[in-house]
Amino acid sequence: MPKIKDHLLAPEGEAELEWARLNMPVLAQIRQRFEREKPFSGLTVSVALHLEKKTGVLLETLAAGGARIFAASCNPTTTDDRVAAALSSKMEVFAWAGQSKSEYYSCLNAVLDGRPHIVIDDGCDLINLLHASRRDAIAQVKGACEETTTGVNRLRAMQKAGKLSFPVFAVNDAYSKFLLDNQFGTAQSTVAGIMQATNKLVGGKTVVVAGYGWCGRGIASRMKGLGANVIVVEVDSSFGRKESGLHRALSALYDGFRVMGMDEAAPIGDIFITATGNKNVIDAPHFSKMKDGALLANAGHFNIEINEPALRKMSKKVEKIKENIDAYRLKGGKTIYLLSEGRLVNLARPSGQGHPIEIMDGSFALQALCCELLAKGKRLPAAVHPVPQEIDEEVARLLLKSQGITLPKPTQQQKKYAESFEEGT
């Protein structure tokens, strides 16, 4: 099977990687230590991540620590073919932009053919494949790391059903990750992806953000800062989480946004952005209520949040206007525009570049250190595990240090007071 699109793109990819290396000081420090200690010597790491320049620096860091790397993308549209070409001379890479569904799963199977000891996943497709049809490759797996909210939710469902066979660190849930990556990274990259694809003005538009988790609140904040009138859409359900849609709606309201359901928002919005991790958040009844020219984008992991098959069924014609923009000509005469086929607007090539480099320096530092913990043989039960607090705080400390910030330690008096029942006066 083909591995990458074009080896001749490697010089361009190397330039992209070098720019990322220059702006990822935390991973650079970790790499220096890995090169000395070789914690992954003799181990294979199989990866399904968005294959672009920041991911490339993570993979190089693991390889510097002695790992043999097998890498695929976690999404058919998000591979940077230049970076894939540059990495292919250093590790086994199976990824290109614009894969069919069968090609996508062939690549996932190819990285599992490497018989991994450690797995890094984004969205849980690779881990799910291991459990569903590739149990031949599961015996030597020490554990895994999961990068995103959608994947962690799927893993918890697997654990609840008694079907998870090895430990997985929920890297997504590390406080430094969802504070920085989910909130600020998703916000900037989503805005950039939409603006790069459309070149349209945001100021004065009504932007509807579906979901007010960490990703949604970041997007809403950035859109407000650009002058948009922002509406937040939530639903009255917890989906088993401590923070329910009711809590998120209250938070959005007190942050200064209008809050309502999608039925109410559909006729008002100019730009719709989904960030819920759930299915058919924008559906047929909503399409029928939308303005002519409404623009739809998805910032959730899978292309299920906007019901594209229903939109297609309602259309008399679908045509590609330009790269990453499809026009759906509805039978009633309206046109609705869908960006990036309803896939991740912030990562779909060529307009999406993913999260800012400095943000991913922190997220991938968490990945590298959690993988190191697994490599050193710490035996954990087959379950979804939080990132150890010492790793979470170490990454935050290194990120601050990279910006020239070192925080003072509390005094002994302050420590004593914090741990006592002493009253104030």
C-alpha cells in the first residue's frame, strides 16, 4: 500500500518541522534528556494523530528516546503531506491528505502491524480497532495515551462495558491541556481555519457556537473579540458528566453571551460552529430555518456534528465553490455553505494548520512524559487513568519557564496555614 503522497515534498516538510522545533522549547528540553537516557529503547510506539509539524516534533522526540515509530493520521483530511514526506525517512509513516475511509483504516492497520508496546491516539479509532479486530496486536501493549475529549469519552464507555484491555492516560483531561489546548488552541485555530477558507469578515456577524465546554468557550470568546454577536447553544443534559449543559449555559450567560437552543438560533445565525463531540447537533429542521448564505463549520473531532447526509438530501445540487467550501443549493432556493466537508475546520488541509505551536508544545510534552511513564514499566490496571499531577504541574512549570517566568515557592508560614485550621482575624 502507498505510505505517503509524494517524497519530493520532504524539503518543504523539513522546513516546517524546523520552524516548529524552534518554537517548542519544552519538547526540546525533554528531547535532550531522552537522547541521554533512551527510555524507549527496544519499544515500538504506534500513533494516530493529526500528522503535521507539531506532531512531527513529538514523534522525533520519542524517536530520540529510542522508540521505533509507526505513524498514521487520526483523520482522513488533516495530514500535511510535506511533513509526512519529511518524517518518512526517519520512521514508518502511513498518511496522506484526502484519504478514503478504506484507505484511512488501511493506514491504521498498518501502524498496528508494527506490534506496538505503546499507543498514542486522538479520537480512539486506533485503540478501538485494536480491541475490535486487531487483538492479535494487543498482547504486548503496555498502555496508551488519548489526546482528545471525544476519544476519552469513547474510552470511558469501553471501560464501563468491561472491554478495555490496557491502561490509557486521559491526556486530554490534564488541567494544563484542556486549559490551554482545548480553550485557547482550539479557539485560535478554528478562527484561523474559517478565515483562511472564507476570507470573510467576522465583525458584525451573528456567530452561533454549539457547546460551551472548554473548546466552545474559547471559540465564543475569540469570536466576541473579533466583533461578532455570539450566541451559545446548549442542551439540558449531563451525558454522565459532572458539568451539565445547564451549568455550561449558566456560565455562558454570565460571560455575556445570549444562550438558547439550536431551534431558536438557526434563523438568526450567519456562521455556525459546532464543538460538542456529539451527533447531529445541527440537523434537517435547523437547515430549513437558516438564512440564505449561512456558513457551517465543525470544530469537533468527528464529522458527525453537522448532519451532512440530511443536508445533501435537502439539496437539489451540491458543488465545490473552492478548496474547503461546498455549496448546498436547497430545493427552496437557499444556499448553505459547509466548510471542510464538516470535518475539523481548524485542521483540514490546506486552510487548517491546527493549534498554535506553543500550545502544542505543552500538550505534546504531556504525551511524551506519560509515554515515558508507561515505558518504564509502571503496571496500571486496564482503565482510563488521569495524568499524574506531578507530570501536569511539571509541564505547566516548563511552559512558564520557557516564557521567562519562575514562580516563588510559598513560605513555611503559608504552607503551615494552608494545612491547618487556623482562623484569620
